[in-house]
Amino acid sequence: MAIYKPNMLDKFKDFVNGLRGNWDDYESHKAESAAKHIAESGSNANGRYIKFDDGTMIQWGEKNFTQSVKYAWGALYVASGEPCTVDFPLTFIETPIIIASPRTTGNASAFFGNYNAIRVYQSSVQYLVQAFRPTESDSVDFVVHWVAIGRWK
């Protein structure tokens, strides 16, 4: 009975074929993984969004508002009571979590007293803003930077 002893060329071919197989597995896994994580992304007039394949959706944007000054409170002038609505770029399938940050724009001497998300829907959020100015003015200009996290499927 003869025992087969592979020569160096056979060993080298086996080694290269093993590397090639591992590389092919790596390339197919990499392509499959890249396609799995982000299902879609884009933007429209209301903001930007990313849909992940696990059903998570993150949306963000900014919107400018103007609040009318309603009354004086001591030495301050108060703009309040008008809900400000932000429409999302896409509709969530359930109520999302909202994170927002307002700041004054044109009349930078204004500051915020209260800023609350009062109504959160699947397609929009309404904020109630109370802003103060140290000088008399007809209005307070501000911008809201917001992020919404929820589900798209």
C-alpha cells in the first residue's frame, strides 16, 4: 500500500484555495452586511431621515418661527401661547421620542422661559413656547433644531 505525500506545489495550491475561499466569504458577508443596516435615507422640505432595516427611523431638521409679543411682565415682554408645529419628513408608525433645542435668531436678546412639546403625533410635533425680551418688540424670532426617533415598520 502506498502512502500519498503531497508535494510543496499541492500544499501551496491548497493554501491559496483556502485564502480565496475565505476572501470570497468575506466579500459576500461585507456586501450582505452593508445592505442590511440602512434601508433608506433621504430628505425633503421638512428635514432628513434614515430608515434602518430593524425598523428604527431617525429624523432631524430645523424650523424657524416667529412669536408675537403678548404682554409685559414687569420689565420683560412675553411672547407665549402660540403652538409651533414641526412636520416630520416621514410618518412614524407609532409616536416617536422627541429631542429639540430652540434658540433665538434675529433678535438675539430674547431668551426662553418655557419650551415644551405639548402634542406629539406620528407625523408632527407641536411646541408651546414662552420667550422673554428685555425690550419692547412686536415679536421674537427663533429656530428649533429637532430630532425624532421611532419606528417605520
